Amino acid sequence: MAVAFDIALAHLTSRKRQTLVSLTGVVLGVAFFLAVSSLMRGSEKDFLKRLVDNSPHITVYDEFRHAREQPAVLRWPDAAVAVRNVRPQRETRGIRGWPERLAAIEALPGLRAAPVLTGSAVLTFAGRRQGVSLSGVVPEKMKHVSTIEEKMTHGTLDSLAADPNGVIVGQGLIDKFSLHLGSTLTVLADDGQSRALRVVGIFRTGNAAYDEGQAFVLLKRAQALLGRENRINRVIIQMDDAYASQGAAQTIEAAVGYKSVSWIEASEDILSLLLVRNIIMYSVVSAILVVASFGIYNTISTIVMEKTRDIAIMKSMGFRARDVRRIFLIEGVIVGLFGSTFGVLFGVALMKLLEAIEIRPPGVVEIVHLPVWWGPEQYALAAAFAMLSCIAASYLPARRAGQVHPVDILRGAA
């Protein structure tokens, strides 16, 4: 191996310009592979964070996936008489026995859950009205399943626990009604109940519709306003692993009976789009390394042609075909190792440069940075693909070198 390595190194250094061009191709290929993949994966994770982490991974609704069959149908499935147009008994909508069901959900590993009661209400202030989605929450549990705490500009979710008549509203509603922290609003529910609530917190998400149309109160206050005592209509769940939510949703639905929908089930079209996007991205960046491998192929092929007589002499000295092949494969490995090493370093520099770029979209106050992902597996993937490309590019010339017949070459030289 030591002799083969020395010969391979001598071949590469004897053609410095061609070797440098091949090495540069691999370096640029690895660097651009890292830059493009980090941007694409970063934008994907940023998109999923906005789509997924800002919303529940799993939502348990106060409804059933399939309508329950009537008792008479279950008792007499082949009855000769069918009773139609029977109105079901009116009942208060909501998840019954929710504390026990919530405890059963929280007993599952790797998740956090919070009860929510959501309904429509009208906020009035100084003669102005605004329809909102009113959510009754338990602050201690809500802060572990929602990012709303991170979006608070004034107050916290715990402000609701300190003031049972408190309400948290968005910055859009604050601007629209000319409100401030401590202002008193009147909340009017669907059934005509009303109550004066004091603004104890303000949030800003950047979504105008959400900032104007969402309000949070204590769960007990929402139950009283919406006429659903001891009821909730949502259990929102966050998972440690968002991609495990599909199986967890099925387990939860089987355990509690109520319809459980994961974000994967609700966003199948988006996930399909992201998969196609990743396939296109890896195809493009891999093509860069494939093109670079042609430079290696050209370099080693030229060396094989120029060193035919040397190969014949080595074979006459006792080198076997596999020993000769090993020499030229080592040349591909050397280019691949150096190209991968310098390519990763150059790629990291490009990623830092991309991360420092600031973008200010029109009409947006906050500065936006390019989302760069620093996951370690992309470095291994880039280096591995570069090594495979280099070895594949050197295999054909190495195989041709191993097939050289020393007698024919030396006789022709004589």
C-alpha cells in the first residue's frame, strides 16, 4: 500500500495543473452542495416551524371520526321497519369527562397537552365591535404547547391566572380599538351573555388576521361565557418528535374515542410538495459533483495514457492487475479526500456568509435573515457523495490500466 500510495502521489504531482483543476471542481462541488442544501433544509425547517410549531402537532376535537349508529340499528340491524327524521336529543357540545381523558393523554410519553375551549364572541369598546375567536386556556399548560408566550409584547399568559377577568388580545386589535394595557373591554357571547374584561396582555405574531381576531381568557371564564360548564372542545398536543404525531394521534383516538388529527394528516399536500422540493434540490446539487467527477476522470485517464509504458514495466516487475488498479483508485481517493476537506471548509464559509445576509421585505418591520441549517449529516452526505463520485470517476481508468499487457507495450516500445 505504501508503494502504491507513493506512485499515486507522484502521478498527481507530475500533472499539477490538471490535478488542481480536478481538485477545484470537487471543492466547489462540495461547497455549493453544502450551501444549497443548508439553505433548502433551513427554509424547510423554518417553514415547518411556522406551520407546525405555531400550531398543535395533534388536535383532539369534540367530535367522532364516524357518526355513531343509533341503538335500534345496532339491536336490530336487519329490521323490516326504518324510523327516519328522528331528531337527536339536544346536548351541550364538548368533550365529556375531559380531566380524565386529558390525564390519559398526558400519561403517554413524549408529548405535552393542554385543554382549550374555543368559541365565537364579540368584543366591544367605545362603540366599536370586533368578532373574535375566544379561547379559554389553562396558562400553566398552554405555555408548553403553544408559542404564544414567545409572541407576547406586554404581559404573560400567567397574567390571566393573576386576574380571572383578564383577556389577552393581539396588537392588531389594540391598534384598531386604540387600546392599551389595562383597558376594559366588553365581551358578548353567542347566547347574549356579556362580561367586562381587562386587557392584561398583548401579543404580536405578524399575522394580521390572527392579531385582530384572536383573544385568550381563562378556561373557567370561557366556560361561563360560552355556556359550556365543565366542557372543552379541544385538546391541543405538542410532541417532542413532530414526525411521530401520526402514530400518536391514532393511539390517542383509540384511547379517548374522540377524533384526533395530526398535522401530518392535515397537511398531506404540503408534505408531498416538500418531498418533491427536496428531490429536486438534491438532484441539482448532486449534478455539480457529477460534473466535477468528469474532471477527475479526464485527469486519471490522461495519466493512464501517458504512463502506459510505466504500467507495463511495473507489471513485468511483478505488479498484478489489482495492484495497478489500486494505484489509480488511490489517486481518486486522494483527490476526493482533499476535495471533501477543503470543500467542507469553503462550504462553512459560504454558509456563514449566507447567514449574515439581511433582507428587509417591503412593508415588514423586522429584518429577515436567510434560514441556514447547520445539521451535521449534510457534511457527511456531501463528503460521502464527493468520495463516491471521485472513486467512480477513477474506476474506469484504473480498470483500463489493469488490463494493460506488458509484452505488447514493451515490444511496441522496442
